[in-house]
Amino acid sequence: MTVPAEPEQPRPEQATNLVPVPSVAKVWNALLGGKDSRAVERELVERIRATKPDIADLANSVHRYKQRVADHLVRSARIDQFVDCGPGYPRLGENTHDIVQKFNLEARVLYVDQNPEVLAHGRALLAVNNRIGVLDADPNDLAMIREHQGSRAVIDWDRPVGVISTMPLVFADPERVDPAKTVQGWIPHLAVGSHLALGFFAVADGLETVAATIGAMFCSELHGGRFLPIPDIEAVFGELDLVGPGVALCDEWPPDLDEIEVGLNSIRRCAVAGVARVREPSHHTPSPPDSRNTHGYTIAE
């Protein structure tokens, strides 16, 4: 299903002159070994590799987590509709609908992105049946996504939804988007039983200098790509309970995954994730207000 396109709006990553501006989606595609990148993205990747030769492992850990968590949600949580925020370029057989519709043919998937080329590829390669949609919208604005008539053609927002976001919060402009406030703002728009599967770059012990250097390169060229301390990532979920191991390595998801050895100095230790489930609002006497969770919702296993 192809969601009608919105009027074209200026994109942050579009060049305002003849100098090309690196695209987050193309850089990520290059890190994953894809071909949908230009010289400007490949040059940035090579500069990062000069600092950390195994940088591609970071992207691959996040990418594999996204596949495994989609499988976990459709099989174990019995989620049958998904919103994939910032999916990037399609990869044959590795997209969210490929994973979830393999288990449940009736599962519905809405892909949300703002990159014009990602949208074009998505509409050509992802919308292969009427249970899949591609929407041009801000992947960090779930309220707008929910209200868009195109999303309602795919997603029944009165039922549980699996929201998967591994890149938009990471690569959002830190001056415009606060991950904790953004995620807490999502909760009232989700039905009880919905799941959030989020990915982040973390400042891992022993890799502080590398994380700072790569994060600075990302932010300088892509206006995002922050590496956050683990306490800041945990704060994204506020006082809410997390499913499974909590905020953990992407390589440790799902919880029943066989143990994976992650090298002491591997950049893979900077790829972390958390999964949470929305439940009924609490009705007990409220605690003093907490700026991280002002909506009265909690998340639990």
C-alpha cells in the first residue's frame, strides 16, 4: 500500500548549494555494505574507519537486533501490527515485513521516513501487499503519525502496536529532539499492550574516547549520532519497567538468545537497546511529578 505523498518539504540533509551533504540513510547503508551511497558518504565512512576500523560492527549489531526484536514481538508478544520508524534503505529479505509476515501473513507494517530516496525505494520495493504502507512523516513524531490518514489505512491505533525505532532518536538533531521527552510523549498515543523497541549508541566502558570521536564526526557531518551514557539511555524510559534484560547490548536481544561473545574492545559494546510494553495507567496516589514521565503511564513485562 502506497500512502499518498505529502507536499515536498525541505530536508535537513539536502544541500543548500552545490556541495553534497551526507545522508544518514546512505551512510548507514554504506556501513551495512550496501550500494546506495555516494562518494560523500563513502568518504565519511572511510574517515570513521580510520579511527575505528570495526565501525561496521556497530551498524550490523543494531541491524541484527532490529530483525530479532521484530521476530520476538510477532512470535512471543503476538504483536500483529508494526510501525518501523526510520527504516533506511530496503534490504532484500531483511525488512520488518519480511520478518513478521513470515510468522503471521496478516501482520501489518507501516514504514515511516522523511528521506525522499528512502521513500521512493520503499514505495517501489516494500509495498508488496495491502498490509504494508510507506509514510512520509517525521519518524520521531508519533502523534502526527497516528493522526495521518495514511497511517490509519494500515494501523489500527486502538489495538497494540509494535514501534521499532533504532535510528531516528540516535541521529536526531540534539538541539531539537530530546530522546526522553520524545519517547514519553509517545506513550499516550499507544494502546495498552503496545511495545517499544528502541536502539541507541552508548558510551561503553573503555571506549569513551572512541565514542566521543566518532560521535563528534557523526554530529558534525550528519547533525546527529550521539553516543549517550547508559544512565541517559535508561532515562529515556523514565521510571518505567523494561522487558527482559532492560537496557542491554543489542547482541543480547532477545532475552532467550544464546550467549554471544563480544570482544572487550569491540565497538559492538556501544550498540544497546531496550524493549518495553505499555500497560494500563496507574490509579494509585500519584508520586511527585517527574519530568521524565508526566503522562501517568507505566511499562511492564
